[in-house]
Amino acid sequence: MKIRALRIFVPRAIKRWLPQSLFARTLLIIVLPVAIMQGLITWIFFDLHWQAVSSGLTDSLAGDVVWIVETYEAAPANLPRLSEQAERTLSLSVAFRAGDTLPVGRKPAYFAPEDRALEAALERKLDRPFWFNNRSYNSWVGIEVPVEGGVLRLYAPRERAFAPSGLIFILWMASATLLLTAIAILFIRNQVRAIERLADAAEAFGKGVEGPEPFKPYGAREVRQAAQAFLSMKARIQRHLEQRTVLLASVSHDLRTPLTRLKLELALADPSPAGEAMKRDLSEMEHMIDEYLDFARGEGAEAVEATDLAALLEQYCDDARRTGASVALSAPAGLTARVRPNALKRALDNLVSNAVSHGKTVEVSAGPTASGGVEIVVEDDGPGIPEDRYEEAFKPFSRLDESRNQNRKGVGLGLAIARDVARSHGGDVTLAKSALGGLKATIRLPG
């Protein structure tokens, strides 16, 4: 059980630290193995080649230093001859500094393995203190050894102490890694951009917005296949919506003709209670047909534009007040959003009409949200709807007669139309309990 729990815990712990975007994950998949391979090659190179070569060079240099120190101590007077011989045969510069002592500290080399290799070689060969400087001179290594009366200072070319291929190899490996990473970034960015464009096209279609240029599939074969599937789905949905609208428009046209004849015949008939009842039935039938068309028509033909919501709400609430409704509005001046004005007004009409029908007081408020969108709230003091039936209220043709006693002229499409409009903008409509005691309907629109 402990082993199984560990297996479950480790992947989750690692997953929390992994990048979330496709671009970063793909880059990690490509770059991480390359970086590991380069690191292993570099380590193997230093372990098997560079350190072996450098150890041989530093051992040879340390042996020459020991020979020069011992030769000088055997015959200090022969220093000029020893210096000339060392420079001619060993490429070493030798000088005696009378009265000097070894420096206290030294600057570390830029490449630490060089210091370690030379120090280890000198410690193996010399049986006395020493000091060396691998940083202050461009192409020389300075070594100082204490002797009687002062310090013997030696200068050796860097190529006698260290293999120059080490730094060159690291530079080549680093350059190759950077080049491969740059190429990977360019190719991955191009592929991810195709997926991002597909996501943007899908989101725009969900909001009913068409971009300045039509979406065209491009990228890898799988991405193009997904894009083609999206375009096929988009075409099918658009055909379905068009067929639905045309069908209901045809039905409306066919029904309005006999309805008009019936209204004309009733207008010419003698007044009677039965005639008045028939007129009311005809009026209700016309209202039902209008609601069917509103539900089916949607707002696909209307363009999205920047709209002053505060002015739109003020205008609509004024229209509602002229019908005798008590509607209060609270919205900051200059509140704007990119919407379809007529579609949004249709949604507000359904929400406010429901609120006016079931309550005496209606409050409409609007304002920006923390996410950069807009929120419009319609509240009433009516009987409300039970919380467990909120989703049912959004279903087309759902009337909820026992809880709301909905508009007798309606067919249960008001909330469905409002949600359809909100979702076509990329938002939604939710219901909740109002502080006034009735229903609270909230339209949330994205920024």
C-alpha cells in the first residue's frame, strides 16, 4: 500500500510543477532530452578526455617546477644559467625575488577545474608550500615557491598547464544547445499558433462573431483535420439554424393569412361575448407565433458593436414605465460592451416582462465585473421560483404555472430566449433568490 501511495503521490507532485500551456510542454519535451544529452556528453568529455589531458600537462609542469627549485637550491649562484636553460628548453620564465614571501590569497580562476587540476599536481610533486595565479595573466600561469632568502617565481604558458579544448568544447556545446532550442521554439510556436487560431475561431463562433478574415486551416496534419472538422460542424450548425428560422418563418406566414381572415371576419361580425373571446384567442395565437419566431430567429444577422449599455437600459426602462410598470434602474454612466443591441434588448424584454408580470416592484441594475465583463441584474418582489426548478425554468415551453403563474399569453420561451441571447455573446443567464423576495435574473456578458 505504501509503494502504491508513493506511485500516486510522485506523479501528482511532479505534475504541479509542470508547465500548463501546450507550447511550454512541447518545448520541455524537446529541449529537456537535448539538454540532458548535452550535459552527459560534456560530463563524459571532462571525465575521460579533458581531465586526463590536463592531468598529464599539470603533472609535467609540476615536475619541471620541482626540478627547477631543486636545481636552484643546489647551486643558487647558477640562477642566470638555470633561467636561460629553463626558458629555452621548458618555455618557463624563472626569477628570484629576494626577501619576498608567498601571497596570502589568490583570485579563483574563471574555470574552476583548471585550479583544481594544477593544485592537485603541485601538491603531489612539491613537499613545500606554494602559490599560483591562474587569472591575473592573460596567457601565463604564475607559480611561486619559497626558497632560502626569498621566493622563486616561475611563469609558464597556459597551454603547458591546461588543455585549451575544454572551454572551446563547452562553448560549442552551449552554442549548439541554444541553436537547437531557438529552432525548436520557432517550429513549436508555429504549430501552437495554429491551435490557438482554431480555439479563437471556435470561441468567436460560440459568440456569433466573425473575424476580419475567414478562418483557414493550417499547421500540422492533425491540426488541419481538427480545423476541417470544426468548419464542417460550424457549417452544419449554421444550416440547422437557417432551416429552423426558415421553417418557422414559413409557418408564421402560412398561419398569419388565416388569422388575418379570421380577424377580418370577426371585425365584420356583430358584437357578441363569443366574438370577444375569439378575438382574445386570436391575439394570443399571434403572440405565440411572435415568441416562436423570436426563439428561432436568434440574432445571427445582427452585427456586434460597441454599445452604451447605460443608455440602452435607460431607454428600455423608460419604455417599460410608459406601460405603467414600476421599474427602477441603477447603472453607471458610460458602461459599454460589445453586444448585439436588438438581441440584448429582446433578452431584457423577456426578463423585465416576466418580472413586471409577477411582481409589483422591479429593479434593474448593471455594472462591470472583476473579470472585465458586464453584469445586468433584474429583480422583482413576486412569488419567485423554487431553487430546485431554476434549470427547468430555462427549458423551452416550460411554464411553471404552479409557482409563477406565467404570462397567459406566453408559451414558456422568455427565459430560454434570454439565455440563448446571453450564451450567443459568450455569457450566460442565472437565477437566484432576490433580496426583494422574488426572483433575481442575472445576465453576465464577457469583456
